Amino acid sequence: MEDLSKLQETLKKQGKLDAVQKLAGSEDAAKLASQLPKGGDPETMKAALKQLLNTEAGRRLAQQVKDAMGNG
């Protein structure tokens, strides 16, 4: 959780925290989160996330994150 706190603080300093939080609460993010396994080993989670990011909603959300981070 310490790493998450550091990430949050960094995003806040960069003025990107609000945009990322908005995306995290978006319909696409909720849709994708509901399709992720509730637990599992890192390789299973990685494979599931990769599969979800290859969906229309996943690609859309990934682009929105890139845009919010200034990498779009």
C-alpha cells in the first residue's frame, strides 16, 4: 500500500490525480474490473488483464489513461 500512496502523491503533484480517479470510476473501468478474477497468482491476473485490455472497452480505457498522463 505504501507504493500506492507514493503513486497517488506523485500524481497529485503532477496535477493528474483527479483525471486518473475519474477514469477509475468510469463505466469502462467498472466493466473491466467486474470481469477480472477475484484472486489468483500474478501470471493468471496478468493474462486476464491482457485479455481485457484487448477488448473495445479495454482499449478505450487504456487510451484515456495515456491521454490523462500526457502520453497520448
